Amino acid sequence: MYLHLGAGAVVRTDSIIGVFDLDKTSQSHITRRYLAEAEKSGQVVNVADDIPKSFVVCRDGGKTTVYLSQMLPQTLQRRLSNS
């Protein structure tokens, strides 16, 4: 199955490690540091046309990718549970 993240981006559901609320989790210095390091290493893909509201961490074939999405995490979770 696949999950649509917005802006035409889709990921395989079996590659998803987690779906996170960007506003809530970015209050932690640990999350901010993780996202900064992921961006430095080229792992971040921004698929948001507007301000990102969530990020989705995927691991496929040993490669980790962090997708920034404008979709609410609740919307993405609901889509996951319906698939």
C-alpha cells in the first residue's frame, strides 16, 4: 500500500517508521537536532506547498528519508488506518 503525503509525493506504507506533528515535536531540542542533521545529510525532502505541519520518517533499503508534509499528522494517520 501507499500513503499520499501531498504535492504528488507517495511512500510505501511498509517503509514508514513514524508520522510526527512538527509543531509538538520540534519543541524538543533532540527533535530539532535530528531534523537539522537529517537536512545536512540530504535526507529531508520537502513535499509541502505551504508551511509543513508534519514529518514522516521512512526507511527503505537501508536509506532513511524524512518527508516534510503540509498534511496534519492526524490526516496521515487516518489514511494509514484506512489502507
